[in-house]
Amino acid sequence: MEPLNRLLAQTRAYWAGLSAGRRTGAVIGALGIVIALAAVAYLSPGAHYVPLSQAPLPAEEVAAMRAKLTADNITNRLANGGTSLEVPEERYPEAVVSLAAGGIPARGGKGYELFDETSLMTTPFVQSVNYQRALQAELARSIMQMEAVQSARVIIAKPDPSPFVRDQKQPTASVVIKLKPRARMAPATASGIVSLVAHSIEGLRPENVTVMETGGRLLSDPHAAERGNLPTPQLEYLERLETYLSTKAEEMLAKTLGPGRAVIRVSADVNFQKIKERLKTYSPDGRVALAERTANSTSSGGTARGPAGAVSNVARAGGVPSSSGGGSGTAKEEVIQTDYLVSETIRDIEDGAGAVTRLSVAAIVDLAPQGEGQTVISATDAEEIIKQAVGFRVGRDNVTLARAPLSGPGVAEPDDTLVKLQRFQTYISLARNLSVAVATVLAVLVAGLLVLRRRRVPVATDAATNPETAAAAAAEEARVKEERRNAELGRFQELARSKPGDVANVFRLLIGEPAV
């Protein structure tokens, strides 16, 4: 306490020795320095922070990571509403290594590491439960290795064994998946997850595995076993087609109405059958003669014979009719045969797979004006834009449009707790910077005061605190003054010897007489 009391005494003595003007100037200067340092501290960007994870993390993982980093004296701060953690860029590698050494975050929970902590007192029931927990965690970790999956949770339900075959029940499993933002899972990927879980658990069938998204959408198909192999390429094509048409129509309306003012969904019926047809057509009117053949025959003598009737009495072509009474004669026969080419048309018709047979479009559009001077289109114009965007065909497709107020995409009401937390962190940062600035200014002022005080009154503090020191200081001061007086007197005597006239003139001026 003695140095502090001495410092305070020196500060008060120096402050008491200042005039009013100097005190005012010192106060104004100190305030100016504080304000300047505070402005610099507030406006300076400070350390550059980088996130430890690009994807949002659960609150429990963020809490574990922050506890580990704080224990290792690594500066960190919350970001994105408490779903991620940021550290200074220069300490990022150290933070990553620290979290990896602590096994944080343990995504999916503890797997087979549970058996590293077992003891001899563990019962078979606990061992069974731990094995099921470890298996669930390992499956969740395997599923989270997929690109589109952010987090996963696996729940296995194994019924108690029964000695009777008719009472035995099959195990079941449920998988809940949280996808990354703007990520979609293909049906083939969901089928792969079902196969992974089914082949990892003894006695589990694929139809007893359910895969569901956190939004409530069922990703697995419970009727896959009944239909056999899923037409995965066809389903993916249908999904891409519907998404493409919906996005194209929404983008066209967003150019006029603004983003988030229209929600459009397209349901397409696609014919995946492949038909190949061969058609032949003959035209009897377009005949062309190709070849003509003529055959002549002559017969003579004998009585005309033949069966009774009119045929035997008719003359042949080119011959002489025979008399009814008999006798001899000559008969000629000429046969003309002509071959014609009949026109033939052959067409091979093949319908490609993926032909759209019907489009059903449902749209919700916000046509209310959002600001002054904004051009608003009518419902008829919006419907026409949608028809042109999706390739509407009269008699085949239908469009249903409804008007309703909508909010923009990604516009959500701010969380009061998050806003207060961010504001509190801002105040803490500002207070910290101001404290550093004030401490720096005070340190500079105190150092300056100490230097000035020592130059002006080097022994005043010692004289005020110690009587013996005060007497010694007074004697020393008297000695110094005497030496200074003797030195000045010696210089004056030397001047009087060397320049007596000048000294005489000085004395004349002092008494008011003119100098000679």
C-alpha cells in the first residue's frame, strides 16, 4: 500500500500545483484521448473469426464444444443464433485439434466406445442395452457419412424372445434423418439406407425399416417388396421434371411480383411405355402393269364333246363354234395374263419413354401490392404466365390458381431471445474495448504525472512523509542555493575586474542616471 499512497500523494500534489486553465486543458485532453481510443476500438474490425462448422449444429454439441474450448483457454463466440461456434482464425488449427482430442462433437452418440468403460459388476441386461445403444450410434454415424445427411438417429425395437414360434415377433427399426439445407435425397439413397440397417441387425427385414425426414416426409417405400425392384430412374426423372417445371414458373412470376410471392407445384403423369409398331398399307387404285403374258392354243377334228349343258355349246375364245349336229372343225384359244404392282406403304412407329400425358398445376399467388407504384398483374395474367412456363396443352392439362398473402422466402420473425443475446454480446464487446481504452489512457497520464512531478519536486514527497528526510532535504537545498549565490558573485566580480566601465554603467542605469 505504501507505493500506492505515495503515488496518490504525488498525484494530488501535482494537481494542486496546476492552475485552473491547466486543469481544464488536462481534463479536456484526457476526455479527447478516451473518446478517440473508444472510437478506434469500436470501429476496428478486431480479430477475424472463422466458423468451426459450416452446417448448423445441435445445441448440445455446441455446448460441449464451447466448454472444451473454454477449458483450453481458446477464445470462442456463438454465431448463427447459437447453432455454430467461431474461433479466431489464427487459433483455428489449435481448436480443431483440441476438439478432436476430446472426441467432440460425438455425432450420433457413443458407439462401441461404451464398452471401454464397462466394469466387472455390469449385468447381462446392461450389456445387452449397451450393445443396442452402440449399434444404433454406429448406424447413425454410417448414415451421416452421406453427402446430403446432416444428422441421423436410429432406433431399434427388438421384441423379447418367445419359446413359441407363433408368438415370435420380428424386430423393427426407424431412422430419422435431417437433411442439409436445400439438399434432397434420392429414392435410391433411401433404399440404400434401408438395406444398410436391415443387413446390420439379425432377423430384420427391409420392409420393417422406416426412413423418415425430420419434416415428416416418408423416404422409404413400405410396398417396395410387393412391387419388386423400384423403377428408380423413372421416379428420379419424374421428380426432376416436376421440380423443373415448378421452378421455371415460380421464377417467371418472381420477375414481376418479387421473390416468395408465388408457390407452384406440378404433378405430371408420364407414360414410360415403349411402343414399336410396324404398319403396312396397300392402295388398290394405284396399280402399275409389271408384265403381260399371252398363250394361244388351236384344236381341230372330232365331234364336239363335253358334258351336257350350255357350256359345251359356247364357242371358245378365238374359235369357231361347233355345230350342234357334230362333225369336224378347228378351235383356237388365247389366254392373256397381266401382272400388276400394287402400291405398299410401310411405317415403323416407336414412342419414346417419358412422354407427358397430363400436367396438373396448383399455384398460390400473392397479387396484393407491396409498395407504392408497383405494377400488379391480374389473376388471369398470372395463370397465363404459368401455362406458358409449363407448356400447357388445351384438353390435356389443367391449372388451378388461388390468391393468398405470402411472405418472402427465408423471411422469419426474429427471435427475441436471439436479438437480446446478440445485443448483450455487442454491449459486452463495447464495454471491454472502452475499459481497455480507459486503462491505457490512465496509465499514460499517471506515467506523465510521475515524470513531471519528479522533475519539479524530486524530494517533496520524501520531505512530507519523513522528518529526517525533510531536514536533510532542506540542508541540501540551502547548500545548493549558497553554492549558486557564490558562483554568481564570483562571475560578477570577474566581470567588474575585466569590464569596470560596463559595470559602472549598469549601476548608473539602476539609480536612474544616464550611462557614460
